[in-house]
Amino acid sequence: MTLRSKFSLLGAAAVGLMAAGCHTDMWVQPKHHHPYQESDLFADGNSSRPLPEGVVIHGKAKLDDAKYTGRENGKLVNRLPDTLTLHRETVDTRKDLLKVIERGKERYNIFCSHCHGATGDGKGMIALRGLSLKRPPGNFHTDRLREMELGHFYDVITKGYGVMYPQASRVKPDDRWAIVAYIRALQMSQNMDAATLSPEELSKVEASSNMAPSAKPSGAAK
Ligand code: HEC
């Protein structure tokens, strides 16, 4: 046997011994696998310990309830949070609503339009073409959803609704609100009383759309 092969034999034996040693020790150590598992170590018989008094959540503390739940005192809110961080920029939603809506449009088109359609009528491409859903994607242009508090839309994005799965892992809370603002804008865009538009607004609508009859004030449509 050469010196070299003697060494490799020794090495192999050592590795084998070490692995066997470590392995067994860690395999049989006492541990609790589940929260609140029974334990004979603590007097209350519970392996989970209560939080010490005054403890503060580390990291992603969600202290602003309405912003993270869409509810205030259990009731759905009907306004946007005052500020949102959109694409790393802090936006005042009361002064810069257009910016919020533009971000919302971008996110909506990425995360929602394939099911709900570009206008929110529920006729998105994959809903029409392939995905077999137990129920069709919601149409946002119903009286119920037009009158619905903004918090509901936030809630649906966060937790899902019926057969719609939650989008929380894909869309951050601030972006969810931007989408909510855009949905409301979509709802208004499909249900506007043309008589409330200024002549300039009306001519813009007519220039950008061939569906003029519904966009004209009732008196002028002859
Ligand atoms: C994979 C397809 C799909 C995607 C993506 C999707 N939805 Fe839905 N959505 C559905 C379906 C299906 C329903 C109807 C659920 C039901 O009635 O059980 C629904 C329902 C809804 C409703 C109606 C809730 C109500 O009160 O009736 C809202 C609002 C909504 N979705 C918002 C969104 C938003 C915002 C996004 C993007 C962030 C989104 N959805 C992404 C499929 C989808």
C-alpha cells in the first residue's frame, strides 16, 4: 500500500467516525417541535414562553392599523392613507393623487388585469381564454362595488376573496393602496355623468374615444 492510499484510508475512517458521532448526538437531543407543545421543564407545563412585559416588535411592526388592515376600529376605511411610499418615493396622497393613480395603474396592469380586464369588467385574457375558475373574476362596475369602501379592495388584495387567492406576497401594502386608488378611478371612468364634465374635458373624451354617444351630455347627443 502506498503512503498516499494509507492516508486516504485514514481520512475516510476519520470522516466516518465524526459524521456518525455528530449525527447521533443531534438526532436525539431533546427539543420542542411545535408552539405551545407540552413541556415538563416549565411550571406552567407549556414549552412556549409568554413575552416579557414591554417587549417591542422587531422589524416589520405594523403599528398603523388602518394602513395595514384597511379597517379602523373594525370598520372598513374609505380613504387612502395620507402618505404612501411608492417606488421608494414618499407621496402625499392628498396633494399628489395623480402620482398614486399612475403607480396603481402600472401595478394593476401587472397583477390584476389578466384576470379582471384592463377596465375592471372581469373579462381579462386568462379568464376568457384558459384559466378555469369556479367563479368569474369580479366586475368592479356594479353598484355594490362602486359604493364599497376603499378598505374592502385593500382587504381583498391582502387576503383574497372567495376563489381569488391573496396577492399580499406579490404586492406591498403601499402599492395595494395605489391599486385601490386606480380601481376607484376605473370605476369613475366607466360611470361618469358627462353633464358634469367641462367642455374641454368633454372634447378630450370625444377625441380619444369613438364611443361618443354615452360620453355626451344627454341634451347634446342629437
Ligand atoms: C387569477 C385571477 C385573479 C387575479 C390575478 C386577481 N383576481 Fe381579483 N378576483 C378573481 C376572482 C375569480 C374573483 C371572484 C371571487 C369569488 O367570487 O369567489 C375576484 C374578485 C375580486 C374582487 C371582488 C370582491 C367582491 O367584493 O366581490 C376584487 C375587488 C378583486 N378581485 C380585486 C383584485 C385586485 C385588485 C387584483 C390585483 C392585485 C386581483 N383581484 C387579482 C380573480 C383574480
